[in-house]
Amino acid sequence: MKFGHYVKQCRERYNLTQEELVEHLFLYDPLFSKLDVVTLSRWEREVTCPNVEKQSAFIASLRTFSHSLFPSFDLFEFEKLKPHSSNFNMSKALSKQKRYVLNFPNDLIETDKIEIMNMKDAQDFYSSLKLTYELHKKITNDFSNLTFEQFQLWASHPKSFFLLATYENHFFGMFFSLQLKTKVFNDLLNFEMREEEIIHEHFAQDGEESSEYLLGLFAYSKESASLLILHYFKHLIEEEKHIENLGAIVKVDPGHKLASHLGLNPTDGKLSTPFAYQAKLKDVILNPGVLNVLFEKFSSAE
């Protein structure tokens, strides 16, 4: 979706005139102190586009009309996003993350044939999980000392989120995280507990406030990585009432920039490896890295 289309759809959903929306934004944030109806109209007609800081503030301002962290997120029709995934602008975040995201030649793939699914629903679940396990060990230099049995227990738990990217039924990437009790989450990020100690009882229960622990991302292309992140973002929005924090432990040096682009902040001190990152969910939802994935790259209509 283009940002201007989202602005117009939201304005109409909340029964606002352009004048009323301009006034609302003016009162909400000084960023919009010079906004006028002409500029808003140019946004809606996709002649111009505000910078990502104003995009974030605009979305946050709509919380006045909605209880959601990302109001009107249902306007995004995911089945229609795949043909535009080559426009997902996360190149700055992903292009240098060669340990996590490879650069599969674009001319050899058709982006709209990349499929994202819950790994638990995959016909070849076991083999996909086995490959994911081996990749995780390799990428993290076997930081966790996990056995495959432990990994399989995580993947099978209802409160785990294992995404699989495929291209013409071939493995093309993965993204996975665990929804844990907040105390367990804090113990992990404070290095008072190790990943391999996570067992069934440490996962959050239905309806229980929890925190999301990110474990890994790997993709063969920037497009598949962007789609994985986009679908994970959708998951976070759907679970926003239950997820308080997001966090991860960076096990290898290239992960520092990736964690930052995903909206996570270093806990304290000088960056080292391993190092803990975390953030409140509400702060991650509108971070620039995710917005650049969600909205199509702007090109002037003039």
C-alpha cells in the first residue's frame, strides 16, 4: 500500500474532512505545525509523501480514534501485497546483513511466487525444521547448544511463531520467535538463563501478558526477508493485547544493525557479542525499518 492511500482511507474511515484531519494533526504533534489542506491533499493523491518520522506520528495520532497500536491495519490486504514486495524498501537494513540475508539474483525469481506460511502447516515440516535448526546453529556459531529435540519442542508449541518462506515449494527463508512469560524473557535478556533451558512451562499461557523473544531470521533474498518481517509484524499487531516487550540476544556482530533496524534498543553498556536488545511493543510497531517494509517506495506522481 502507498502511504497516501492509507491516509485517505483512514480519514474516510473516521469520517473526517481534510480540514478536520489537518486540525487534528496540528494539535497532536508540532511536526504538523505547517501542515495545510493543500499538502494533505497532495499526500492523498500521492503527489508527495511525508518523511518516515511524520508517517509514524500520523499513525500514532490515529490512536485517538482507535484502541489499536496501528489503527486501521486491516486496510492492508496481504494477499495483494506480494506483487509489490520488490518495492519493500529495506535494502539499507538488509543489504549488508549477508549472514542473515543472501542476495539471490532477482532475475531468476518471480517475487509474487514467494510464499509465506506457518511452518507448522508445511507438508515437509520435519525437513524444513531440520534445515532451520542447522541454519540457526551455523548462523549463531552454536551459541545455544540446542539439541534438535529441544528445537522441535519449541516449534511445536502453540506460543511459538515459526514462519517459512518458500519459492516454488523450495526453502527460501525462515523467521522464528517465542512468546514467553515476561519473567523468563527478562531472565534471558539479563543472561540469568540460557536459551537451551527454555521448556514448555516457560511459554506464556492464553490470555497471559507475555514478551516476544526473537530467535532468528534467514532469507535467500531481500524480498523474502521483507515478506517474512511483514508477516511477523502482522502477527505482533494481532497479538498486541498480550505482548508487552520484544527482545533478542545478538550472537554475532552483524546482528547489531539488524536488531536496531527492527526497532530494538541495546539494554546498556558498550556493544559486544552476545548482547541483549529489547523494546516495548508500542515502540517497535512504528519504527522506520518496519514502516519502510510496509509501505511501497514513494515515487512522484508528477
